[in-house]
Amino acid sequence: MNVTISNGNETIIKVSGRLDVGSAGEFEKEIQPLLTGQMSNITIDCSELEYISSAGLRSLMILNKASAAKGEQIFIKSISPIVKDVFDMTGFSSLFNFIE
């Protein structure tokens, strides 16, 4: 897994590879400054995300809860049908905003 975070008018997190039990800890470490600092609306670019497990969903939920507490929103962009199926099967689709 690889994570790239860019800040501007909005925060964009690009995730590539697999977000699973082996990489969720690294993802949480990368997003830690966003959780504790100022946060603007966040877009998670999943165009290169190949797979997500329950551990990866948990990491995204941590980010979602922190952003909601600050009155901000999370948008998930360019998600593949396979990864979207995981969100749908677990009920997580209703917790996030999906954009093209």
C-alpha cells in the first residue's frame, strides 16, 4: 500500500495497492496529522486501490468519525466495482459520500 496526502483547499488522500490488516496500521500512521490538526473536507482517491479488508474499513471509519466531529465530510472518489462491493456488503456505503 502507498498513501499520498496533499493539502490545498481540500485534502486529497490517494491510496494505492491493498488496504488490509498488513497495511492499515501504516495508513493510520499517515493520517494521524489529519486527525489531530485542522482538517478540511477530505477526498480519498481510490483509483489505484486494489483491495480493502475489514481492517482497512476500520481505518477509514476512524478518519470519518474524526472529520464528522470537526464538521467536515469525507468523499470517496474513483472506487473500483470490486472495492465498492466490500463497502456495500458491510453497510459502509451509507457512511460515506461517493463521487466519480
